[in-house]
Amino acid sequence: MAGSKRADRKQQKQDGLHIPTTRQKSAEDFDIIIGFLGFWAVVLFGITLWLELTGQPALMWAMGLLLVCLGLWGMIRLRRKLPKRRGKRPL
């Protein structure tokens, strides 16, 4: 059994199926979340601006924008604490 597990691990590494759980991967996850929050911040800003200009109630949209901006700010602060990337991830 132990020999077959080793062979499976070796095969996974050769196939490229092994996903390392390093800080580099963690930084990439933060970048994805920051991009997602940034996109929705722009969308919510546009909606809030449009509602304000047309005289419609925009308080709830503005509160949503505030929450997204606070989340974005927090993610950027957490991202800065991670070490800088030294190289590219192998394909």
C-alpha cells in the first residue's frame, strides 16, 4: 500500500495535478478577491451615482458601496502583509 501511494504522488507531480499550498498561491487568491471587489465597487458606484443624479433613493446602494469599499480596503491591507513574489509559478 505504501508503495502505491508513493507511485500515485509521483504520478500526480508528473501530470501537473499537484497544487502547492504556498504563500504564493495565497497571494494569488487575494488578488482574485481584490479584483472581484474592485469590479463590484465600480458597478455600485455607477448605480449610486445614477440614482443620485435622477433623484431616486440611493441610500441602500450607497451602503452596499461602503461595505464593498471597506472589504476592498481590508483585503488590500491583508495582501500587503504577504511576502512579495519572487518568481512565476511553473505551468
